[in-house]
Amino acid sequence: MSIKVSSLTKVYGSQVAVDHISFELGEGEIVGFLGPNGAGKSTTMKMITGYLPPTDGTASVSGFDIQQYPMEVRKRVGYLPESNPLYYDMYVREYLEFVAGIHKLVKPKIRIDEMISRTGLNKEVHKKIGALSKGYKQRVGLAQAMLHDPEVLILDEPTSGLDPNQIVEIRDLICSVGKEKTVLLSTHIMQEVQAMCTRVIIISNGKIVADDPIGELQLRKPSTKAALIVTFESEVSAARLSALKCVHKAENLGSGTWKLTTLKLEELRKEVMKWALENDVNISAMQAESQSLEDVFRTLTKK
């Protein structure tokens, strides 16, 4: 596993910021790390990268324990923190040359040119970082995170401050990089998660409340009403469907398709099948209506 976290904990005085969390990330995974403000996302990322020591528990990157082999971990991790600390008095290329020197790159110019091109900084290399827009500063942060070709990328709000076109470009870059690396991505923008990630970890009050593929997460049993989408091959009436025991509301979506709202999804599924069989009505399609990622997030993280 590229990242392995086991019972990782961080305590500040009497406050438990991260509470015995565990998860694993494999190569080629882009995993969304979600949670409300103050849930423990950034603290977890800082512990994995070695910026913060854990109070308890362990974590490893590419098999190297973060506390026993901190330098080996840093060689293998590219990190873009939420604050994106940069040297504003340095020129873009000068800064990347400085970072390349820290990582002791063998052919720094070739790699720097590649990163400048991939992050769209070509027109800005002659400027000081302090003169760049927030979006271009974010690109410089991404370039430094990827400069040493790390095995693992940990990105905290990587598209913060970017305009819609820039977001798409950076999103495509992260997806391209993620095919060969492990990416742990924190963001509050659910569209980004759906566009880039195949798996989501949700943390709330320092504890992991979900760790699932996006498709499975959206099919989780909701805390309120759910809906069953059913397509019948013959005409049925709202009155007949509303009379079913578990149906709260029957809504005609057209072309023989109905949305049946319920509090008991699995019971309704069985009831509809039984009713159709008894009344010689054929069903051509039936599936649970998936929740939006926002709905799932709110349900799992509300206090």
C-alpha cells in the first residue's frame, strides 16, 4: 500500500482533533478526503507528510514509517498544503530551481520545464511569485509538489482560487498524474470529487464516518425518505401505486416510469414486485434513486 494509516490520533490539550482513524490507499487511486471545517482533514494530512507528529497510532508511506523514516517519507510525498506557503520575492523559475536543489534532482532544468508546461505557467515564469494571481500561485504550489516525481501526492484544496477553466485544466492534470501515483485530495467542492475520485473518505469530529466507492456511498440508506424508480411496460395509475403499503408518494415521470417515495426502500421493492406479479404487470426497470454526494455528506456529518 502507498499510504497506510492505523489508529492515527492527534490531541491538542483536551481537544481530540483526529481520533484513532485507519485507512489504506493503493497505487493509482485518487481518493477524496472530505469533512466539515475543523473535522481533522488538514491535521491528518500534516501527520502523513511528517509536518506534525501523531499523539498515537502509526502511518506509513510506501512502506516507510512516518516517525522512523521521516526523510524517506518526504522523498516520496508531494504536498500542497491549504495555505500554499511560497517565497513571494522569488521568480517562478528561481523558486522551482530552489525546490529542485532541495530534492537534489539530477536534471533539474528538464523537469522544471516539464512542470512549468504541465501546470500552465509558461507565460508567468518571468514574474515574481508575489505578483501572481491566486490561481497562478496555486499552480506554482502544484508544480513544486510534483517536481521531484513523488509516488504519493497529498493535495489540500488544490483548486482553491482557480477560475472554471483553470479548475478543469488542473483537474485533468491530477487525473493524469493519478493513473501512476496515489493521490489523497481534500476539497469542499463535490463536483471535483465526482469528476476526479473513485473513492471517498469522510471524516467528522476526528472520526471516519464513511470510506466507500462513490457509487456505493450515494446508494447508502438515507436518514429520510428514499425513492424507487420503476418503469412498467403497461399503463398503471397513481391511485393503484399510492395504495401500496410502503408508498408515501407516487410521481409519474412519463414513458411508464414512476418515482415511488418511501421510508422503507427494501420493503417497497419487494412489495412492488409482488404487486406486479399478482396483477400481471411487467416491470422493465427498477432501481433505487441515488442520493447526491452533498446529501450523503450532510447526512453523515451533521451534528
